[in-house]
Amino acid sequence: MEEDHSRREGNGFEIEDDDKEHSVSMLREPFLVRNIKNNTSQIAIVGANTCPIESLDYEIADNELFKQDWRSRKKVEIYQYVVLKWTLALLIGLGTGLVGFFNNLAVENIAGFKLLLTNNLMLENKYYQAFATYAGCNVVLAIAAAALCAYVAPAAAGSGIPEVKAYLNGVDAPSILAPATLFVKIFGSIFGVAAGFVVGKEGPMVHTGACIASLLGQGGSRKYHLTWKWLRYFKNDRDRRDLVTCGSAAGVAAAFRAPVGGVLFALEEAASWWRSALLWRTFFTTAVVAVVLRGLIDFCRSGKCGLFGQGGLIMFDVNSRKAFYSTPDLLAVVFLGVIGGVFGSLYNYCVVKVLRTYSLINERGPSFKILLVIVISLLTSCCSYGLPWLSKCIPCPPHLAEKCPTEGRSGNFKNFQCPPNHYNDLASLVFNTNDDAIRNLFTSGSEKEFHLSTLMVFFFAIYCLGIVTYGIAVPSGLFIPVILAGASYGRLTGTMLGPLSNLDAGPCALLGAASFLGGTMRMTVSLCVILLELTNDLLMLPLMMLVLLISKTVADCFNKGIYDQMVRMKGFPYMEAHAEPYMRHLVASDVVSGPLVSFSGIEKVGNLMHALKVTGHNGFPVIGEPPCSDAPELCGLVLRSHLLVLLRGKKFTKQRVKTGSGIMKSFKAHDFAKAGSGKGVKLEDLEITEEEMEMYVDLHPITNTSPYTVVETMSLAKAAVLFRELGLRHLCVVPKTPGVRLSRCYTCV
């Protein structure tokens, strides 16, 4: 069995599809069931707009060229490489921090202007004009976001976290980290959030940070003559993976102003492989983000940033109160955890169903994507503007006469259509930005500001709108909708308990948000730290840990986390950390298929060209045969990309002799490095004459002489875990019995 387009099974093994009948017969095995093509669109489900997916090469090819390059490196070059790692981490932090600030600055000003314009019309009793203005602004912003995603970069739609998670697992899906995707992710997220959708900018910020890291780690561009010698060391997937990990952590730090939470998010959810050296660089990157954001926020406090102020970045400081709780209060916390787990798993189930429905619409073309966005935008506008009319006007509390009703676009006491000295509590939640709504729900010492009916209506509205909004063609995150829904039922529970509990409604809202996050995303440590950094409330740590553990445990009884389900639905060949139970009953030889395509150490050019044309394999075993060796033996593994570069160089001979020294002088290790844009040498680029087809080329200098191998009798479960833990793209299965024909038993997966 040979690796084919590196389409790995969910447990790490690939299927040879040259023989279709053989592949069909093998589909009876559960771990071999796979779609041949996959979709990389954020809004698509398997089966729509399919495209092939490659794997990443995290293993460094241990060939003669690499060894020569390593031996020739001077100490100063090694120091340059180390310094460059930290320099790129610094640039990732700076870039992500600036983008995060610009994102918040733009959203706060656009959304604030829209709300102020609508409020001014309502003060003049022009309610119909106010609604037309409000809905019109939302539709225009929504169309702008949808058009960017539909026509410029479809991969920018949605959260982006499943794509980043898949990339860090070794999935090289096209366009997910492209410059166009970064551009659309930034501006599409601004337009989408400002349009009033029940979405967040946290998931898109993770994707944005990953895109920035990927671009910085490209190692220059040969197309635009931007190649530097000291950047060539980053032309490999391993270093780019580390940079993307730093970028994903920086995205969380920029979105939540939570540097430690960003590191833990990358460790717990995003990265598949981790090591201590990466921990240092990731922490350094998030620290840079925090410093950049803090400096820019201080600059904006003087009113130089329009409507953007301290509240623009999601930071809900609720540490002014004291948290007192007794043993009976733990029952309420347990209840919140159970409810959060149930509602979270139900939320995931509904999102999956809605996405499958939307895929039927989105696959019809860009115009249908935009039309769906317009429909959801109008629905959201009707709910935001219409629901407050169902709520009664409440007299302002006497002790809050100076703050009630709220002046401006935000606050707990929105006047809406109410008479003087009255406020509309539901308008304070739905007719507001998502960040301000969360801030209102987390407010302490204000149990009577929101009626029970208001909290119930808001919960069901946000719950349903969050479900139907996720999946449309706009960059959208899940954190904010989930926090809103969780905070609303948490505050509802705290208000109902009233004098029976020492917990305030504000802390209950925070615990409710934590429980819902745990029920949907199934993260514990990172979510706990992110929420603590968000609220600056360390006193709630024990209760938050308890509610997260309970909600995750309950939700795991029903389905998987939302990001795991998204990865599966998109058809990414994600490799799980653990082998399936049935693999313990199989050995490695049970999943191999043939015939094997292999090369000799000195191979005819025509044979190489034929194999590259008729197969899509990305790795070929090199078998030494007489006269190059006394007996057939495995020399190593050669990559398809390296073969293409070697053939383009045309270092051929008419006789079958070793020419390794000549090749070593003609090529450098960086000639075989992966192209930054992913567009390396293609088979169509080669111009080989008929005479050259009969010539020979020495493969020894580019052959990885130390490939990972397992014997054919190894347990499939062990082989799968080995494949996953080492981050391999190819694994050779060798015969246990000496004398068996090698060309039939060597296998690459």
C-alpha cells in the first residue's frame, strides 16, 4: 500500500485507490471508509465543491544533501536561525495585536454609529425609519462580508478554528492560510460583527493569527524575488507548524486579552504536537500581543479613537465584588454544569443539522450564499429591533437616577421606546453590541434590573439565532454566541435562587457562560483561564473549575465537541490521538495493498516519469539492487517533490552509474525546500526528451536513508499511535521473514 495524495485515514493510514475494485472491497473495514476528495470551505459539508487534500511533511528528510548542508553551517548561521525564530514570534505578536486592535476599533465605531443613528431617529418617534435604517445598515454590512467570502476567499467563511486545528494535525488543505484568506478574514469579520449577527470575532482572530504566522514563515518569495538566505531555513513544514501554533495562541490573546489563556488554548485544542521549546515561544508571542493591546488601549482612552474606548476589547472586569458561597451553593453550581452540558450538546447537534441544510444552499453558487446571508441578516434585525417592543417599560431605580436611562449607545438602562425615567431591559440586551450585552449580564448587584421573562426570551432568541447564523458565508466565531446564551440562563438561575443563595446574579451569569462553553467546546483548562483573564475574578476559580468539569462530562455522554464535529464534517483526514479498539485485532500487514511502486537507487528517467504520471503518491521506497548492492535492500524513501526538482535539473547519465558527487555539487539543500506558496515544481513543468527518457539518474543523494519502519506483524493500534505521535506522513511496513520479495512487502502510508 502506498501513500496516495497523503489522504490519511482518521487513524493515520492511507488507501491505495489505483485499483478501484480493490478499494471498494476494502470499504467494509470501518477505518478504511473515506471520501476521496474533501472540502476546505468553512461553510461547506463533505460532498460540496470538493478538492483534494495533501498532508504536511513534518519529518526532515535525512538525505545526503541535508547532511552536507548541516555540516557546512557555521555557528553564526545557527545563531541566526535561533534569533530568527524569536524574531518571527515577535512579529507574529505585533501583527496579530495590531489586527486585533484594528478589528475592535472598526467594529465599535461602525456598530456604534449605526446604533446612535437608530436611537436618534427613535427619539424623534420615527420608529419605521429607525427600523429601516437599522436593518438597511445591517444588510449592507452583511452583503459586504458575504461578497468577500463568496467571491474572494471562500475559505475565510466561518470560524477558522477547525481549519487551523486540522493544519496543525498535518492537513494541508488549499487556501486556508493564503493571503486572500487573511484579507477577507479581517474585513469580513469586521463587517459581519458590525452587522449585528450573533457571532464573535474570536474564532476568526485565531485564524487570522495563523495566517499571519504562515505568511511570515514562507521564507520569502522566488516569484517576487524576495528570497533571503537567512530565511531559507524556514522552508519546511515543521517550523511553519510551530509558527502557526504561535499565531493561533496570539489570536486568542488578541481576542480576549488573555495571553496565558491563548497559550493553553493552543496546547489543549489547536496543536496536535507540543514540546517545551514551543511553549516558551508561544508564551512570548502572547505576551507581545498583550503589551501591544494595552498600549493601544491606553492611547484610545483619551477619546482619539472615536466611539472605541476601554470596553472595545472584550474585558469584563467584575472583581469589585466579593464572592461568598456556602455548601448549598454548590448544588446550584452543579445544576448549572448539568444544564450547560445538556444545552451545549444540543447546541452542537442543532448546528450540525443546520450546516447540512445550508450546504445544499451554498453549493448552488455565490449568489445563493449572499441571499442566505441577507435572509439571516433580516431575521436578526427583526429580532433585535422587534423583541424589545414585547417588553414592558420599567421605572428607573431611585438610587440610579443619574445613570437611568442610559445615554448613548450602551448601558443597562436603554430607554428605547419608553417614556422618561423608564428603561427597557430587553433592549439593553438585544438592541446592543454583543460585547456590551455580555457586560450587562455580568454586572453584579443588579438582580432586579432584568426580569425573568426578559432573560428567558433573550436566552431562547440568542440560542436559536446563534444556531441559524453559524454556517452562513461570513467569518464568524462561536465564543460570543455561546457566552451570551450561557450568561443569560446563568443569570436567570441566579435571579430565581435569589435569597436562597449567597451567589450574586453576576457570578451566576459567569458560571453559566463557563458551563455552556464547556458543553459545546469541551475544553476545560484553557476556558477556565480565559474566563478568569476576561473577568479578572480569581475568587471564582474553584466554582468555575467545578462547573466546567461537570458540563464537559455531561456533554461527552451525548456527542463530541463542536470543533471535532466540524473537522469531521468537512472531511479533513484528522488523526486522532488514540487508536480505535478494533485495531488491536489487526496487524500492519492487514491494511497494506499493492502493487507497490518502488525505484532502484539508480533509476531510468522514463520509469520515474511514468510512475509520477500514473500515480499520485508522494513517497516512494528506494530499493538497492545489484550492481549497486549485493542483495535487494531498502535504501530509504524519496519524496515526489524531490524527484521533480531532480528531474528538472537533468543530471542524467547514459550509463547506470553513481553520480552522487556531481548532484551534490549541482544542488543545494534549499533547492528541495518546500515552496512558500505551496506551488512547487509540477510534472507539467518538466520538459524531458525521448532521448533523456532512456537515461539514468542517481537517487541516492535525495533519498531519506532513515525512514521510519515497522515490521508487518506489528499491532495496527501500535502502528497508528506511532504514526500519529511522530507526526509522520510515510511509514514503511517491512517483512518479518527474510527472503520475502521486497517489492511486494515494502509499504508506505
